[in-house]
Amino acid sequence: MKKKFVIGMVLAATMSFSSAYAGVKSVEAVGFGKRVTEAKEATIKAATGGAGSLKGLSEAVQHQRQEVVVKELKLDRDNQVLSYLREDSAKMDERFEIIVTAAEAKKYAAELRTKFASSAKAKSTAEHLDKVADAVVKIVSNSSAARDRGDAPEGLAAVERQLTEALTDFSPEAQSKFASLANKYDANVTAGMPAAKAWIKAIEQEKGVDEAQAKKIDKEMAKLCKKG
């Protein structure tokens, strides 16, 4: 519950991802969150030879597995995402899981478009999945560079710890708010703002609060993150 509360200060996470689309039939009947989670687990198992961890593999094999998954994102951020995956060996598996989950969400979106081409619901859901997966990539692709420069926002660590949940467990409403926040943060960084300032500004923009209140929200997120 604490995890959802931390990011919920900004995103207001509520109902489960799968229950929100319980009325969609056939391929979708499994539930989107469950479907993406199962695909993620299968991919990780295959990539690690059943071990569930990259750490027992040689560095060359680790890099090859990471590169395969990153290419499946089909975004022009491969180098940034690979830096994120490789900058901290202690967090290698945790971060690999996040990127695999994003890649599987995008693959599922593509499957929906193919198998349910005439369904407006499937098209809308596919767009939603892509939007949330892309938001995850925007967060991680900016985070490594921010840490390298020493201007990583305090509360961003709390968000990073919940990126898998954002893809599989948050309600569609919370996912949309997460994507909106991530897009604002990314736009602010792209505009040349230091990451910490860009993050605070994104909270201001998303929540409609002033800078002082946005900083309070960020600090509270950071405190809760440190408490585990």
C-alpha cells in the first residue's frame, strides 16, 4: 500500500489495471495487467536461462539481452535506456524488469491492433498502453543523465521504484496522470531545464500548485521512498 501511496500523491492510484477493462473479450479477457505480467515473466525467464537474474551471465551476454529488449521499445532512446540498465549493477535485475514490462506492454498494444483492427475499444486501449510504456521510457531515459550531472530530483527515486506497478497495477486514470506527469517532465528537460527543476515544474503543472507546494510533494515522496 505504501508504494501506491507514494506515487499516489501525484497520480491518485485506485483500482486495478485489469479490472478496469473486464468487459473486453477474447485476447483481452485475461486482464491487461495480468497479461503483461505473464509475458514479462516469460521473457525474463527466457533471457536469463530460467535463473530469473542476469547477474549469473557474462557481461557480454547481459548486454546482448538488454539490447534485444531495448530495441523492442522502438523508440529513439536506446543509448539512454541502456545507460539506465547498466549504471548500477546492484539494480540490474530490477531495472531490466521495468524495461521488459514496458516492451511487453508495447508488444501487447501491437497485438491488439492486429487482432482487433475493427474494434475502437482495442485501438483506444492499445494507444493507452503505448502512452504509458513510453512514459516509463521517458522517466528512465532522463534519470541516468540527471544522476550523472548530480541534479536528480529527490522524489523521482520513488517514482522509479514503481514503474512496473505503473504499467500493470495502476488504474487507467492513474496511468494517464502518470503519463501526463512524465511527458511534462520530459518536455521540461528537453527545453533545457536541469532535471530537478524540470521535475518540480512538472509537478506544478500537473497538480496546479505553486513551486513551494510542488517541492513539499517531492520531499514527502522522497521521505516515504527512503522508509521503504
